[in-house]
Amino acid sequence: MPKNKGKGGKNRKRGKNEADDEKRELVFKEDGQEYAQVLRMLGNGRLEAQCIDNEKRLCHIRGKMHKKVWIAAGDMILVSLRDYQDDKADVILKYMPDEARLLKAYGELPENIRLNEGIAMEDDDDDGIQDILFEDEDIDKI
């Protein structure tokens, strides 16, 4: 029988997620970078984001973050703009919710940005139907 040359199973590959607990330094944008809010995830390491300069861009999640930092719709991210493609960008950092609130408090983000409310709701579907919001009801009443 051959010897097992692996170092462990899938739980070892997942590793421990201890990096979330520690506080990290707040990163501000530099030249060639922009703040953005995720509109929707597209799959295959891509997403659609609304940048602060009112541009919708197709963003690519860099390999260092792929399958390590989970990004969802509504999250604030820092993207690196491309010189040769204005409609595409690369995600280089995801801000935690408290970091996004700090950015808004420092005046880096405009006041009309809604943080931590899921998807930034835009009414660009011209179906004429208003979205209905349901409140939580007691399960016994249903």
C-alpha cells in the first residue's frame, strides 16, 4: 500500500478564521483607486459595483481574496481602476461594517450612501410594479 503523503483533510485546508477578530488599520483610497458598493455578485470571481464617481463597473476579485474574503451585495469595497479599461476594475479590499461607518464619518463616502442595508436599491426595472416589503409576523398567525 502506498503511504499517505497528504497533510490532512478538508478541515485543514479550510484553516482557522482568526484574522477577523483583530483590528486592522483603516485603508484610505489612493490615486487610481475608488470606493464602491457591491450591487450584485456575478460568479466566477466577478461582481458588479457602483463606484462613488457614479460609474457602474464590472469588478474582478483578486486571487489573494478569492475564497478567503467573502463579499456579498451591499458591502463596501476598495477597487483599483484600470488605465486601459474604464468600465472594469479589480477588488483589492473589503471593508468591514464598522470600517465603512468610519469612512462615512471621516467624509470619505458621500452622505447618500446607505451602509449595511443589503443591496443598494435602485429602481431601474421599468416594470411599473412597486416592490412590496413584508414585516415580520408571528408564525402562529399565518
